[in-house]
Amino acid sequence: MKFACCWLFLAFNLVGQNQLPAITKVSNFGAGGALSPAAYAFVSGTNFGTAPIVSLGAAQCPLLYTSDTFVSFQVPVSTATGASTVTIQTAAGAAVPFALTITPTSPVIVNRDLILAQLHSIR
């Protein structure tokens, strides 16, 4: 019985590792869609794993926080404005690229409630 339980546990873990990541939302610190060079960005989705690689266009992004359903990163300073895509790569493969527009600026008015809402979405 122990042997069967171990195999079942291993099988469930392997199935979870083979699922491709999926991006459902990309937002800025104010929960809006505008992103600009050097801005902080937040990605929601599934199957990000423990060591995702986030790319904006062809550039790899520095990560600030990761979980299986949430990733925060900084848009590289050298990012050009215009149409771009966010992609998350894991051991299982790459997510379908998420289309977005990089703007020259992405101003956000931050207040206490906004910060608490962003922190709550991480949990």
C-alpha cells in the first residue's frame, strides 16, 4: 500500500510540473494596463512554478517576486515604446505571449488601499 501511495503522489507531482504556464492579466502598480520602461509590472495566471523566466519582447526581466500564480517584475529600462509581449518560460514550456503596449510613462497615484489590494492579491 505504501508503494502505491508513493507512486500516486509522484504521478500527481509530475502532472503538475508538465502544465504550461498561462497568463491571464498583466498590470502596473496601480492595477492599470499601462507599462513603461523601468515600471513595476504584475502578472497573474497559473502554473508559473518556482523559477519562471519572464521576457518582455526579447529582453529578460528582473524578477521581484514569484509564486505559482503571481509574478512581479521590472520592465527593463531599455525597453522601446510600442507593441510588445510578455512571455513566461518554465521547465514545462512557455506561456502564450500576452500582448501589451509599452507607453513612454505610466503614472500611478498610490495610496494605502491600493498597496493593500496588491499585497492581498499575492496571497
